[in-house]
Amino acid sequence: MVQKMQTTHPSGSSQKSDANHSIPQTKYSNKTGRSIPLEIENFDSLPRSAFVREPVVLALLSCSKSSLWRWVKSSRVPSPVKLGMRTTAWQVGELRTYLENLGTSAAGNLTGEQGK
């Protein structure tokens, strides 16, 4: 049996909703209390053609917004794509390639080899 709950909208109208209706969570908090997008956990399973938004890129690169945009401007990281007037996202395939190359060059630096 599903219970109905009465909710009041700020405009004064009332709406009925299911008590068992769950809204999918897109974030959880880590030990420091910062929100981390769940897309990070599923990043490896996303198709190369998928897009991810800024919070995911910030978590992947472990950097601030200022650093991210400075790196985009200097072409250190892949440029985002405008999907709409207020929507900017990065393509998963480009981010994976960047992260793989970053890992390769970091490993090369540890062994004394020069990156390509």
C-alpha cells in the first residue's frame, strides 16, 4: 500500500506525492563533507561519446575551478563543448585519453624517461 503525502507548493497550490517515490541521488559526501558526483564511480563504464559536467571533471583532476579553467585556456586539458546557452560539458573519450597520457607521462617522469 502506498501512502499519499500532501505537500504545499510555494504558490499555495497543493500536490499529492507518493511516500515511496525516491529521487535518484546524483551526489554523495566524502569524509570531508564535499559533494562528489556519482558519475565518478561509473566513469569507466560511460561510453566515449558521453558528456560529463564540471563537477565530474573537477573530481577527476582533483583541482579547483580556477585551475581547471586556467588549464583549459592553456590547452593543458581538453576543451569543453557548449551543449546549450548555460551548459558546458566535456566528452568522456577526450578526458580518458588525457588521463591515460597524463598517467603515461607521470610514469615516464618517475623512471627518468622523457614524455612524448
